[in-house]
Amino acid sequence: HRELLPFTDDAPVVTLFEGNTPLYDAPRSAEYGGLAALRLKHQGSNPTASFKDTGMTAAVTQAKLLGAETVVCASTGNTAASLAAYAARAGMQCAILLPHGQVSAAKLAQSMDYGAAICELDGNFDDCMRLVQELASEPSIYVANSINPFRIEGQKTVAFEILEQLDWRVPDHVVVPGGNLGNSSALGKGFAEMKALGLIDRLPKISVIQAQGAAPLVHAFAKDSKAVPDAIEFVDHPNTLATAIKIGSPVSWKKALRAVLETGGQVLSVTETELADARAVIGRDGIGCEPASAATLAGIKKLVAAGKIEKDETVVAVLTGHVLKDPDYVSNYHRG
């Protein structure tokens, strides 16, 4: 993979041995979704227990190459934990902006443990993101959100891993939760590069699933499912218990929508109940994931019912975070 990343061989790579995450067969989840078979690519098996690590190794390596003193991010929790860990490995200062009262205690504890300076703001993730973009003008500060192209470069390796794990047989569909939309952008780039190199002869359809209360990409796709618009209508007050995707102004919306349209995928939303039930089903496969991850299975169930995915097609759903990222959600669900 090294020659496909924008670094020389002597780059001071900051790593926690991320990647090589499992691709599970999930028979109960498949049955629930209406499929003959389903595979779950579990990015919650990364060092800080979320998909952010594959991008963060690249972003923090680049920050070190540039001589930045402090790395910063806005976060709903997973980016914060990941950046804090990689900054600690690199010996750099880390500052994190979080929406007060909207980040799970588990994710907040991770960031604290890795030594980050944490600033909790009144408002939501999008407010934090606006402030971080203002800080970006400081030359000693390096922004590590997915607006950063090196994050996307690192995360595209997940597409390579999926293909390797499937013996280079391209799946028909890859389904991803939609929050800030860096993940779907990165997968689109990864698969496109593999096709350009002649390693695969077609692209999987990439579909993005958002929570109903935080679904700006869904609204844009519903208006025009043929072309990427110049602008989309953001959601001022996003609302979902799946805090990792509680984002109304995703910075990577244009790249994500392009990936969906170029591969013939779909964008749709799921209700809080659909998402919560799907998350519990994934648990019954002995796998488990944080709430946002389960948007994938909830979305697959709706796509199969609508005839957008055929029962016998090969489908990979990306799980973005570990079940212990938000244990309160799990406990509250099972206690009714």
C-alpha cells in the first residue's frame, strides 16, 4: 500500500498498527436485512476502536513532516480519541473541540487518557467545526478533521483491505454510515484508484445511510440523484442518539455524493427505532458496534425492500466503531 500513499519511504510514520481489521460473516444480520449473506467490515477493531485511525496515521505523519506543534480537531468523540492517541505517539500537543454534553463518556475518557487538551463548547459539532477552520490559519496548528486530504488518503486503504479480503472479487455494494462524510469519500477514492490501476474491472455501488434527524445528504440526493449540486441545504439542528453521525453540515458532502453517483449507489435515512433495532441484531451476531455503525444494516433492510439491493448480491457494510464506544445507549435500549 505504501506506493499508493503520498509519503516517501523515509517518512516518520506515526502508527499504532492500525488497519487489517476483520471482515465478518454475519448470518443473523443478513437474515434481518433480507440478504442471503452479509459481511461486516469492523473498523471498531482499530487501536482506538474506530475507523478514524486509518486516516489519522496519515494526517499526524504529515503534521510531523510539516513541523506543526499542535494538532486540533472538532469531534463527536471518535476523531478526538484517535487524534489524541496519535498525537501522543508523535509527541505533539493536541487540542480538541467538542459539543458540550453530546459526546459519550467512553469517548471523552479516551481523549483525556491520551493527554489531549479538551475544550467543550455550547452548540453542536458543526459549531465546533467552524471554529476549528478559523484556527487553521495559524501556521503552528494543524487541523486533522476529514477536510484534511491526508485523512482521506489513509482511510482509502480500507477499500484495498476489503478487496484483498474478498480475494479481489468486487462486492456489488458497500454501505457506509454518513456523518461528516469523509469515510464514503475515502472509499470512493480507494476503489476508483484500484480500477484505474487495472486491479479491478468495476466499482461497487457505494451507499450512504444517515440518521433521519441529521440527513443533509439525503435531502440533496432526493432533489437530484444524477448530478452533484454546487451547494446543499444543511441541517441547522441535527438530532439523533447516534452521536457519531449527529452532523448537519458535513465538510466532505461533495466528495461523498460524487462517490455515490459515480458508482450508482443510494443515499437514504433511517429512523431512531430502525437504527436501534439494527444495532441490537448486529450484537446477536456476536460482533457489536456503536449506534452510528448500525445505520448500515437498517439502511440495507430498506434498500432490499425497495429492490435497490438484490437478495443474492454481495454486500459489505462498514461498521465504524466498537460497541463499547457508547455503552449507555446499549444499556438503555436493552432495559427498554
